[in-house]
Amino acid sequence: MNIPKDLLYTKTHEWIREDDDGVAIGVTDFAQAQLSDVTFVELPEVGDHLNAEDEAAVLESVKAASDIYAPFSGTVTAINDVLSDSPEMINSDPYGDGWLFKLEPDAASDLEGLLDAAAYEETLPAE
């Protein structure tokens, strides 16, 4: 299971990466593996304001549909438009080109309650 140590995580299997362009959010390797082949992605709109734990996106796969939640409150600043035509990027590169959207946090302190890699790994079922 790939769990990069430089990211933050939620118990609902979203990852969070701060960079110069904002805070990117995607789904973890565990989540994409559980979904199997992602076939459709519904993303929020740029400018939408999301509250922490709001449904932010939906991923559909050959197995099921899965809600993706906002890890903190903030405004959507970007979405990964490439996923409309290539949703399989979530499976092939969940921590890179498969990112979903970017959020500008309402408060920098909102990221303090997120999990580090070790804490996230503890939430996963034993293999």
C-alpha cells in the first residue's frame, strides 16, 4: 500500500498536499484500489464553498459510487478537468495526475486536525 509520508490524510481516505498553487485533494491508493476501475468523476465547481466533511465530489467505478468529502472548510480554487475524459488517472496515479480539486482553507489551522501517514495507516484494515 502506497502512503506517501509528505501528505496529510483523512479517515475517509482523502489525501491533502500543500503546494505553491494551493491545497490539492485526492483519494488514497487504498481508496482507488477499493473502488477498482474509476469510470466517472463528478467534481465541485471552482468558486464553490465547502464546509468540512461536506460531500465535495463523487467517483463512480465498475463496483460502486463513492462520495469524496471536503477535509476542511474552504473555497474550491481549481479542479482537475483532465479527469472528465480520463477518470482512470485516479487509479493509475492517485497521488499525482489523479488529484481531484484544490481548496483554499478558510483558516490555516483547519489543516491541523488531519492525519499524518502513520496515523492514516493505522485506520486501514489489516492486510
